[in-house]
Amino acid sequence: MKGLELAERFYALCRPRLMQAIPHIMAHAAAGLAGEGSECFGLDDEISQDHDFGAAFCLWLPKDLLEAHRDAIEAAFSTLPESCEGFGSRLLPDARAGRVGPVAREDFCRAFLGIPRAPETWREWLAIPEYQLAAFSNGKVFEDGDGAFTALRNAVRDFYPNDVLRKKIAARAMQTAQAGQYNLPRSLARGDAIAAMLACARFAESAMSLVFLVNRRYMPFYKHAGKLLPQLPVLGEELATLLKNLAAHPLRGEQDMDAAQSVEDFCGLVARRLVASGMSDVRKTWLWLHGPAIARTITDVELRATDLLKDILP
């Protein structure tokens, strides 16, 4: 049983009672499951069930409505079934862990976006880590009384504004080149296994982010990213295969330089993709050169002038 499927079945079981007890509140509520946790990405398994697993859903409400009617809402929740499909409910107040149950829309936004609404300026977009945007926009909304929460999520799910996307891809191309095309082979040539391992890890994370961005998807927290990577239609399967091979490949010294060549071959695929998409006009596979080329296409003068290697604001 997947957590998201369980949540939807449980909500269907609970909905009649909520509609009977608090219909005026449900008219402005959205029900679903989103946020932190592997179940919100559809990636949960038997191991995931050792904590924070059970029948539960979120009920997103305007903050003023939630505060004004909290007692009535909690009274309605106290009448809900204690289990579903053999799994106990997580909707008891001491079992929610801040992830399920009645939640103010503004608080949910602030928890993941840092602001009580969708980002609007490039500064606001760049202040939010990709994994937070992924957690905010994942999962599923089962029902939305007035459509306000869905509209809010759609504003984020529509992905980065064009200038912000280009800024992030430029930074990721350069970071991928720095770790994978430059530092990995040099570390291997020196026989520095620790530096090679770290360079490979930095390459993996920056390359994954780059591929997620090219596919117009937010990369989730690192422990989930690898599972979603093969599903991405553009370069996802290629990178997933490369990373699996690298994970099983010794990184001791010059005798393992074929690992660096595999990274170089993948970067060539990325370079050709950037050119084919019209994002870059550089005809070389050294991804470092593609960063400035992409940055030159950013229309906002101030954003274009920011540090090329940085794509997250402090």
C-alpha cells in the first residue's frame, strides 16, 4: 500500500463526516497530501513504514478561517475513523508531527517557500532551495473547495521564470564541469582517492540538478532524486546509468581514468542538448564555457550580473 493511495482512500472515508460537521469550512478547504516524506513523491516502500506512516491527509485552510474555527475543526476530526485498510490514523493531534491534519495555507507556504505565497521576483525564486519547491508541489490534491490552494500550487508547478531557469542552468553547467570534467580526472591522476570520491559526489548532485532543470522539474532531496531520475525523458536514463556505474567503480588513481571518460562522454551529451535547445551557442563539450553563454541570454540586467556559479541566495 502506497502512502498517497492510502491517504486518498482515507479521505474518501472521512469526507462525509467532515462535510456534515463543518460544511461551511470545507467549502474553503483543500484536502490532499503533499510535503516532506517519500510517500508524497510516490517513493515509499516497506522500509518507509517504520516511521511517520499511516492513514492521514492534509486539510489546507486560510489561516484566519482555521484560527477562528479551530475548536469546531478539531471536534470534527475527533469523530473520524481510527484506521483505514488496516493502518492506524495519524490524525490524532500528537501523531501529526506538523505534516498532516488541519494546516493553514500560509503556514504551509512559509514552511517550504519562506514566504506566505508563491514567489514573484527572481530574488524570491533564488532564495528557495530546489528540494523545498519539490516538496511544496509534490503529492496530490484530492479536492479543493474554492480552488485557491490549487491555484497557489500551480503558480509554483508552472516552474521557474525563464530568466531564473537560465541562471540556474548556467550555474549547474559550470558546477558540473568543475567537479566532473576538471577535478575528477586531476584527482585520479594524482592518486588522491578521497578528492576523487568527493569530486564524483559533487558531479553527481550538480549533474542531477542540471538534468532535472532541463526537464523542468524540481530536484527533490538527494535521497529521493536518484529514484526519480530515470523517469525524466531528457537525459534522465543516461545519467542514472552513468551514476550507477560510477557508484560501483573504484576511484583509486590513473588506473580508473575510464570513470572520468564516462563523465566526459555524458557532459558531451549535455552540451549538445544545450545547443539543440537554443540555450547555448558553444560548440565545445567543456560545460564551463556554456555557463557564460547561457547567462548572456538572461534579459534581467541585475540577475545577469550576479555570480555565475551561485544560484541560491543566502
